[in-house]
Amino acid sequence: MVEEVKKEATYSRPSVLSEWYRKKLGPKVAISNIDWVITSIKNKDKSSRYMIIEEKNTRTFDNLYIGLGEARSLKEVKEDIAKETIPIFVIFIKNGNISEGVYLYEFKTSEIDNEKNWVKLGDSWYVNVKKYSEYLAENDLISRIKTTIKVS
């Protein structure tokens, strides 16, 4: 089960660079892998033109897991860099097919800190954010992104 979560739908984990960071930089360095930063070209308001997206590929929508270490790194990004002005969305895609809809989780520090949401699978800890996530059809996801960054 743990390997299934770690592999997600990509069949490989960790990435070469991720593994290199861990070996070369050591355990006292937190690493955040942000998949996407999206911005509206026409919206010049710095408080509303950006969003961060973390992409998660999964085989099932039964549980929606974020690795606890990754969640803690995203928490640091949210609190220290993005603050309250830049939303962080985690988008869960089943079997690499967005056209069948996705689950969208808007990152909230309090939900990540709540140990009731933590799940231990094998030797690794995860945060299950399923109950905080919203199912969106592909067109609804497009609309949410455009609304968030205020594309006119």
C-alpha cells in the first residue's frame, strides 16, 4: 500500500533531483517541489493574480493523500512565501485523465496540523485531505483557476 501511494500513477519515486537533494543536502533542509505557479497576464494586482498548484496522480479517489513531509513543506511555503494572498491548490487526478474530473484541495494549514487527518502507511506518514476536497468536472476546474487568478 505504501509503495502504491509513493509511486502514485507515475511508477517512480523519488525523482532524481529529489533523491540527490536528500543525499547531498541532508536532513536539516526542507525541500518543496511545487509543480505549477499560474499567473494572469492581464491582472496586474499582485494580491490576486497568482496561484500555486501541486499535482497528485492517483489510481483511486477513495483517499487523497499528501505526504506529511510534503505537507509540512507546503505549509512553510504558504506561511512564509505565499502568505494569505496566494492560494495553494492540490489537484488529484485519477489515472492521468483530467477529463473525468478531479478532486481539488485548497491547502489549509489547520487541516494539515490536525493529527486526526494523519495516516501511517508502512513507515511513512500522510495527510488524508479527502473530506476537505471538492470534486470538480474539467470545465469547473478551468473556471476555478480563471476565477482565482482573475482572468478577464
